[in-house]
Amino acid sequence: MRLFALLALLLAAGLSIASAPVVAQPKSAGAPDPKLIEDLVVGNHVLADLGVVDGFGHISVRHDKDPNRYLMSRSMAPALVKADDVLEYDLDSVAVDGKGRALFLERFIHGEIYKVRPDVKAIVHSHSPSIIPFSVSKTKLQPVYHMSSFLGLDVPVFEIRDVAGTGSNLLVGNPEIGAALAKALAGNTVVLMRGHGSVTAGTSIPQVVFRAYYAEMNARLQAEAIKLGTVTYLTQEEAAAAAKTNDALVARPWELWKRKAMKTE
């Protein structure tokens, strides 16, 4: 009876079954390297263990077989992610096989950045608490110590009102907003989102986790330093030199964080 009712509605609207829109599912790029899946799962757990994410937030990685695909879990708390929860998406953020699972509303953050930044291989979106004040005030987030040197000297702030108006829910819920966010990120490593959180980009999962954590730490330290008076920030030359050194050392904290978060021996 339900089928007949649906047919009646289609005919009443002047439509036929043949003219009903069909959403084409993107083809899979093939099975990713199991190590990539493992690192993505670990990245979720590490970010939660470090307090960068809680029940919300997500991390993705570009597919190793096809740069036009990326991997990210279904919509769930990062600390609970397992390998079976990882899905493949195209750069329009359409799941290759969603398996009927809920997808992150803000998956467009990832797809739109991957479209315009071929150098980016991994992305973190979080609501880490120390970052928020810098997204809603006139004080810019700037590196105060060598561990956060990747921030550079001008961390941009994305204003969603410029693209979605004043009545939005502040979420990057469609490709248009995602593209505007990617434009705000430009060539930087971090972009703040006014009244929301931040997005961090990197060339690997260990690096982007490193950056997401130390961006949060820098925000906390910078706020404390401001209370003491005039702050001396890193120079452009210091930031560049320190970032180059740190990029070669991300495996050291990664192995520590991995062991703690996954409780391995």
C-alpha cells in the first residue's frame, strides 16, 4: 500500500519513477594501507586523550591510493573509533559506502580543504577550549614558544557570517561554507572559527595531531602571558627555524601519545 501511495504522489506531481533523481555513489579508490587506518584510529584516541577533542571533533587523512578520496570515521566520539568505523569519502564529502551510518555534519571542512590544498594530507577539527577566546576577541593567536612555531605570525579567523549570514548554527554544514573556510585557511596551518573552534592542517596524521595539541597549548600559555604584561612573540625567522626542527621530531611525542592512548606496552 505504501508503494502505491508513493506512485500516486509521483503521478500527482507530474513525475515518473524514471525521472526521480538518482544520487550516484562515488567509486572506491580501493583498500587503503592498513597502517593508515591504524594511524587514523590512533589519532582519534590520542586527540581525545590529550583533551583536544571530547565527544565532538574529528580527524581525517587523505587516501594513500587516490588524492581525490579521504578517510574519516562515521559520526561518533573520537575516543570510541575503531577500524570498522572508518569510511571513505570523495572530495565532495560523499561517502563511498556509508553503510547506513550517520556521517559528520561538518565533513565538508575536510573535503573542501583537500580540494584546494594538495599539500595537506591530514586535517583536525576541534573545539579545544583555550582556542575559543582567540576566535572571538581582537587578540591574535601568535606563537609564544618553539613548540607552536608552526602557527606562523598571522593565524586567520573564519567568520561564518560572511557566507551564511547571522542566523546560522555556526556549523560547516555544506560545501559552500566549507569552501569559504578553506579560503580563509589559505596557505596557513591553522584557522580559527569564530565562536566555534579551529581547523588544523598537516602533511601526516602524527604531524597534524602534534599541531592541534600545541596550538591548544600555545593558546593557554599566551593567555597566561598576556596577564603578566607585554608578551614577546617568536619572530618570523624563529618560527620558521623552529618549525623545521619540530617537523623532524613529531615521531617522538607520537609514539608516547600512542602508547598512553592505546594502553600498549
